Amino acid sequence: MNKLKKIPWLLLLIGSGFCVLMAWSIFLASQRTSAVIDRDYYSHGLRYNETLLERQAAASLGWTTSTRLLGRVMTVQLRDRDRRPVARAHGTLNLLESYDPQRRHLVLEEIEPGIFQAELPANLHGELPVEILFDLAGARLSKRLLLSLP
């Protein structure tokens, strides 16, 4: 008889736990944006073939990158298949979860042939996903990184 008295309480506990978890997940979904959401999905879809050709051109050139983060300064080396620096490329550092629209795209300035730098804003902290883009003469290289900032 004692077990029968516990069953309604157990069902009530399971139901209320489900409701609390559901409310928590709805709250999180309303507060955060997903990285899957793309506001320019249509224009990106139209450029898909062109972007694919640009990436294939960069892959055929054997472009590679190496990155270094010292304090707030991000340094990226761009090299070709023969390990020679790729000079005069146009580099961009995109902050993928930046809430400041003016600081979402940072220009990677070429300080030496094949060496590019950008200074990250001081208000960024924690883990930050970024995308590095390089364009040169119809070739495009795209790399995604996760930075850990103090």
C-alpha cells in the first residue's frame, strides 16, 4: 500500500522536472543565436558555385596558413605549396559571434610578404569562433578557428 501512495508523487515530480527543463530550453533558445542561421542565405546560395571554384583554385595552389595569437594581436602566415609567402592577398578576419556590427569584420593588414595581422577588440572574452578569409586573383582560402581569449 505504501508503494501506491508514492506513485502519484513520482509522476508529479517527473512531470514538473520535464516542464522546468522545457522552460529552460525555451529561454536559452530565445536568448542565443545559432551559428547555423545565416541572414544572407539566398545570396550565399547564389554564390555557391563561384565560391567552390575559388576554394578549388586556392587548394590547387597549395595555400596553407599558420596562426598565432599574442595578447590581442592575431598574426596569420599565408604560404603556398613550396612554402613561399603569398604576398598581396586581401585578408579578412570575421568574428562570427560578434554583437557589435561595426567590429564584425577586421582587415588583416600585410606587415611583411605573406604575414598578416589584426588587433582584436578589447571587449571580447572567452571562446570566440572566427573565420579567416584570403582572396587573391580569383583564389579564396577560408579557415575557421576557435580562439580562447582571457
